[in-house]
Amino acid sequence: MPNKNRRIVEFIRDEWLSQYTNNSQFARDHDIDEKMVRLIRDDSTYTISLTTLIKICDAKAISLQEFCTLAQV
């Protein structure tokens, strides 16, 4: 499971978060706390919650199934 979690976090970080220079803006755009953004960006042991993942997917207008396909998990 940890490998899948890392793939999820790294996908979000590399594909979506990397387009932002401002953690606060990503947090606002995706309806999550800025602390979560910092954890995604900087914490190599962060385990993303399902709630956070759902909020990010909702903001991107994709389903969890679509996300899993994109992230290859």
C-alpha cells in the first residue's frame, strides 16, 4: 500500500502541484488546507487521506476511477 500512496502523492505533486508557485493558491483552488499542500510538496512520508484526494479530484472534475487511471494505481 505505501507504494500506491507514494504514486498518488507524487502524481499530484509532479503533475498538478508543480504548476503552482503558491501553496495557498493550490489549496484554495482545490478546497484543501494549505498544510496538506505543504505535506504533498515536501513530506516524503505523507499519506494522503481519501477526503483530501476526493476534494482534489472534485476540483479537477474527475472521478476517483479516472484519477487512479491517470496515476496508474
